[in-house]
Amino acid sequence: MSIITAAVTLFLIFAVDRLLAKTKLTFADVKFAKQLIQFIILSIGLILVVFSLPIAGEYKESILGLLGIITGAAVALSSTTFIANAMSGIMLRIIKPFRIGDYIESENIFGRVTDIHILHTEIQSIDRDLVTFPNLKLVSNSLKTIRTSGTVISTCVSLGYDVPRQKIEKNLLLAAEKAGLETPFVHILELGDFSVTYKVGGLLKNVENLITARSDFKKAVLDSLHEDRIEIVSPTFMNQRVLKEGAIFIPPEEPAEVGKTEKFPEKKPEEVIFDKAIEAEILGKIGYLLELLEKKGKELEQQVSSIPEEDGKADLKTKLEFLKDKTGEIKAELEVLKKQIEETEEKPEPEIRLRQLQSLNLRTDRLDIRRKKLEEELERILEKGEAKKA
């Protein structure tokens, strides 16, 4: 009996692993759920195995008591950091301060989240390195999550009292507009002994290119001030080096070469730096949309079956079948890509894999748009039917 119980326990652990492995690209919390479920199954299975042993009851109680002592000793002797990280991981799962693909910043941590585990969180830094941080550190310190809906970027510059404030504000606001920032602003942070510190910023809607946007914004500030002959130096600069009268600290304009155009990189820096984070974010989005399409497809199928034939039932069924077929195709392609990623020998290159994911993401978005249009069409038909009955 005990052998059968042990076999059933191992089978359940294996079954949970295989079952959840098929959906790990669809549900964000599968890894955490798999670990938790397997631990519970193993614990229950171990107790049942002890109870099924062909020995006297007092021996079974002794074995269970020994297991309890060993478990208690393991908990007592194990590092408190381990337990704290596990509790912090559960806390992060509950409050969800960030998601995979988000930019986060905490003390000296800055990067995009690539994976969230029960004990640690993996972040891809601006150097493209994968850095592992204990969950306790993220919970114990203040954490800033950059929202996907947009964030305010800003920069500071110190200018002399001899330059009119209105002139400076006009050029700083112009720089913010050139950088594509919404609702730009200029604040005076400090009236120093030798210079005034200005802060200029605005709302950046597309946070995908955050690093490039910050750099381009500073370039725009630099160019805007120099174009209006405003020196970005404070008078204290004269105390450090004796200069000739009339010296100006603006770089000379370089003549443009005839027939030569400036080449810009085809790929944005963020696509190289945060490749794994972007991949994880796209996978999560595709999984969410596929799950939504399947759920909404079942609801639409029930609604379509309830309308009469004269209201275009056949046409609606055709559109619904198209959605279901294309959803199945994308899901199958996603499974194939998942297997390729897991195989070490035939793993596709990061650029190829990212293009494949972006293509699947675009197709899934288009399907979701079709689904919304079908819902609107069906809603109009149902409203007409209700009006006829009235």
C-alpha cells in the first residue's frame, strides 16, 4: 500500500509539472504555483506513506514525531534570510508592485524585470547583464516602478544671473517640446551664490525607449540653449581659469559634408540592453490576449447561438470560427517557439526570436481588434432584437 501511495505522489508531482509547463507562457504565476502545489503534494504524500506502512500505530506516531522534529530543526537552523525572502516573494505576489517587463528602481537597482521567483527577482540592468536580487531587498527598501502609461523625465542646468529668466524658460520649454514631451514645465530649484539652478521636464508617454529619451532630451536642452547663444556655465567658472575677454563656451558649428547623410543605428539601444525583459513582456502580453480570446470566444458562441437566422447568424458564426481558428494557430506557433527556446542546440538567435514574438504579438493584437468589432456587431443585433420585442 505504501508503494502505491508513493507512486501516486510521484505521478501527481510529475503531472502537475507537465500540466503547468504547457501553460507557462500564458500564466505569469505558473512557476510559483507549480512550486507551491508540488510542495503540498509531497508533504501530504509523505504523511500518507507513513500511515500506510505495515507497522504498529505507535511506530507510525514515532516516525511522524521524528519528521516533525526534523522539520522544526531544519526551519530553526536554516537561514532566517531564506524564510524572509520566501515571505517577501509571497508578499510581492500578493501586492504586485511590478510586472515582468516593467522598469524598477530601488537604491542602486535599475533595470527591467525579466522574471519573478519565490526567493528572488531577476532584473536586466542597463549593461544588459542579468542581475538577481533577493526579494527581501525589494520589500525592505523603497521601490519605484515606472508606469507603462508614462513617466516624467527631467534634467537640471545651472545658468548665470546675467541671462534673463524668461529667455531661459522659453528655450528650455522649446527643448522639451522638441524631445516629444507632453505638458513641459520649468522650475527654479535654487538661487545659488553664483548661478540659478533650473529644472526642466515633461511627460514621456512611450517608456519603452526610456534611456534613449532621457539622452535625447539632454541633447535637445544643450542644442536649444547654444542656438540662442546661452552659455551653460556659471560665473564660478571664471574663478577656476583666467580667460580672454569675450571667450564663449559654445562648440563651433561643423560644416555639413555635401552628399553625406548621418546614419542612425537601425536598432534602438533598449532593444539590445533589455532583450530578455522585452521578450518576457511580449510573452506575457500574448498569453494574456490568447486567454482573453478563448474566454470571450466561448461567450460570443453562446450569444450567437441565441439569435435568429434572419439576423445574420450564419455570417456571425463564420467570423467566430475564423477567430477560433486563428487563435489556435497562434497558440500552436507559440508552443513551437517555446520548445525551440527551451532546446539548447536549436535555440534561435535573440534577434530572430524577438522578431518572431513581435510578429505573433501583432497578429494577436489584430485578432483582438476583430473580436471587439464582432462584439459590437453582435451587441447591435441584440439591441435590435430587444427593440422588436418591445
